[in-house]
Amino acid sequence: MEQLSLELHSSAFSYQLTRSRRKTLVIYVKSGKVDVRAPLKAPQKWVNEFITEKTPWILRQLADQQRRLQQRLVLADGTRFTLAGQPLTLHIALSSRPRAVCHGTTLTLYVKERRRDRIEKLFLDWLQQQAADYMPPKVREYARKLGVEQRFSKVTWRKTRTKWGHCDEDGVIQFNWLLMLAPRDVLDYLIAHETSHLRYLNHSTRFWRTVESVCPDYKQHREWLTRNGHSLWPAT
């Protein structure tokens, strides 16, 4: 594994080169880092030419990832965010008793010290409780409309980066509670989506018709989540 860099005209970036018993060259750009995988005996010239050819794509990926990082939620005093579409302002105060208090349009996080990890944990714990109050009743509402209430078991929570929700064959629906930061219509779409899986455990035409029956504008809400879902994650 080597840490290298490439300069091309006005563009420069570092990349990590990993050689293995593979037959092809491949480039991954993730979390602002460039990872190049190459065959064990691939000449460095070949690797450099491949990276040079892919440089425009690499730079676009790096710029897009940087933009997404800058759009993530910053948990600081005065930050404005929405809870199921309701505008709120975050206030952080020192206290010997950590707690979250929402009054009117202000959420106050009382912390012993202004440490990012303490603030984030308190905020996420509060947010999960809001999700527990809102999302399971909404699932039951949609399940009644779709006639699948008997198939619904329970809601569980998992903060995953790859899926906002999941429904299994036992009727257990899992949500990422960060969805509570999305606009209300987007939040309700995702709940309708997972609840529709109680009828069809796939993404067939019949499944999407079921989603549409309770969420007619689901396509625009799905698009919003695709384009803006990254902004619901706290900045690290």
C-alpha cells in the first residue's frame, strides 16, 4: 500500500495505491480520499496513465463530496433545522445536568461542557425520541389504509448510511431516525414506502402503485432524499 500524489497542470491530489492479485485497474473516491487498486505487476506508467485519463472524473467526485460535507448539519449554537418540517433553532447551554428541552421554536441542549461528541449524542438521543413518538403511529396509519395492519410487528432504529429504512418478512420496519430532520412530506413518503413493503416485499410495479395510493407525489419526495439526504447527517 503506497501513498502517492499526482500533479496535472493546475490539478493535484493524493491517492492511495493498493496492489493485489487482481487483473484490472479501478479507482474509488470516498470520503474525500482517492483509492487506486492495481494488479501486483502493473507498471507504474500504466497506473499513472489510467489516473490521468480519469482525473476529470476524480476531481468532480472530490468537489461533489466536499460540497456534500459542507452541507451537513452543524450542531452549534444558533443552528437552524427542521423537525418533521417544523423550524427550530438550536441553543447550547452549560449545566451540571445534561438534558434536551424543546420550548416553542427553540431546542436547548444543556451540557456539562461544549464537546462536540457530547452535544451530538444528546441531540441524537432527543431526535430518536421524537422519531419514536412520530413514526410508529404513522406506520400504523398507513398500514390501516393499505389493509396490512396485521402484518406490522414493530419499528426498530438503526443509523445506517446505506438505507433510510428497511422492512423484513416478519413485519419489522427499521428506520434511520435522522429522517426526522427531512421535510414532513419527505419523511411521510419514506414511512409510506416501508409500510408498503408489508404488502409487497420488493420494488415491483405493484409495489410502487401501492406507495402512490397513499403518497401520490412520492417521486418528487424520493428525488429530494436522493439529492439532499446527506444534509441530514451531523457534520463530524
